Amino acid sequence: MSAVQDQAHTSQPAPGEVLLEVDNISLSFGGVKAIRDVSFDIRIGEVRAIIGPNGAGKTSMLNVINGFYHPQEGTITFAGKTRRNVRPYEAAASGIARTFQNVALFKGMSTLDNIISGRTLHMKTGFLWQLIHWGPAEREEIANRRKAEEIIDFLEIQHIRKTPVGRLPYGLQKRVELGRALAAEPKLLLLDEPMAGMNREEKEDMSRFILDVNSQFGTTIALIEHDMGVVMDLSDRVVVLDYGRKIGDGTPSEVRGNQDVIDAYLGVSH
């Protein structure tokens, strides 16, 4: 087991306990209700999918969880701490990392430097030490680079470690973004459509890495995904949103047989 896997395991609480609880969240933009009184939880060690048709409120929910949006009603409880309004940097400091629908990388920087940028919260030395690049600052940089290299090895992207990410094909950019999120060593990893725009082979690779992150690192994962085959294969539990409302919640097989979910995806109820 590598050092990155060992540290992830030792820092995780007992599997099966509730890590995050969404309690009666409602979010509106003017007269538009993006989320309507939604509640669900995410348990430690699971892969939890959030699905629904376009406009269902899925990304808005992730934005509430990591502090980009502040709900008008309801609370989020993460790792035992209940909150209503939190800033993204506070969510990151508490152990929440995420990727985005549209790749949000530093396109002119190399793969290695992008992944190291995910270590920001682990950089503790002051400006003066970093300026002279000696002592604690040097040791910290060596440790952060070692961690980044372990993630590069894990994601099998050694061949692009020095390549500016703007030159990479889309599938590899998504993998680098996953690596940057992992560099933060999150307790909860939020993945917003990690397979979007990928071909079949790229989806298979990403699915494998997501499962490995969950099983080997012990990282709890919440993901939004439109490919139902991927969702059913990867997820332990699924919550379904439609027009901001929760219409289903359970195991993949339970959700697959839920008539409200079937109607929403087929458009029968609208």
C-alpha cells in the first residue's frame, strides 16, 4: 500500500456512519426554485449518486454542499458539524473537494503543477520561508511533490506529468482534475459529471479510477452522472431529483424500479 493510500485509510472514520446529512434544503434564484425541501445523507465509504433530468437541481445541490450557494432554508451537517452558510474555502478546509462539469484547470501549467496546486491547504510554511526556500519550506515542498507524484502514478498519467494540460485531450484533462481533487486528501469527493464528453474507453478508465479511489483510499464519493449504466455499476445508493424535488432514494435496483423515477426520465409525468 502506498503512502497516499495508507494516510487516507488512517484518517477515515468508521465506514457506514453518516458523513454528510442534507436536511430540508431549499434554494431559489428570484422566483426560480432550484431545490425544494430536499433531504438525504451520504455514508462514510460509499459511492452516492445524484441523478435526474437536466434542470433537476443536481449541480445546485453540489454547490450548496461545498459552499458556492447558500440555501434559503435547511442545513448541511458534515462530519458532525451543522451549518447553513459556509464559504468554499471553509468546505475545502473541512475535507470536501470537487471536480466540475467543465474542466477547471490551469491550462498553461503542467499536469504535475496542477496536481500540486491541490495541496494548497497542506502548505503551512509562511511567505518568508517559501521565499528563501530553505528549512521547513523545502521539506514541505518535497513532501507535497512526493504526494503529487504518488497520485500521478495512481492515475497512470506519468507520461504527461510535464505536459501543459491545455494540450491534453479532454479525457486526460478530466483525469488530471480528479488528481488535483485527490491531492487535497478529501473526506468527501464531489464529482460533477466526471464522464461527460468521454468515449466508451475513457468512461471505463474513469469508472475504474473512481472505484479504486473509493476502495483503496477509502474516500467517500458523491457523483452526478447521466450515464445510467455507469451509475448503476458504480453506486451503492442513488438519490433522484426532478425539478428540484427528491422523487427517489435507495439502492440502484430500488431506484430502477421506482415508477416516479421512470416517469421523470421518460417524460410521462410532465
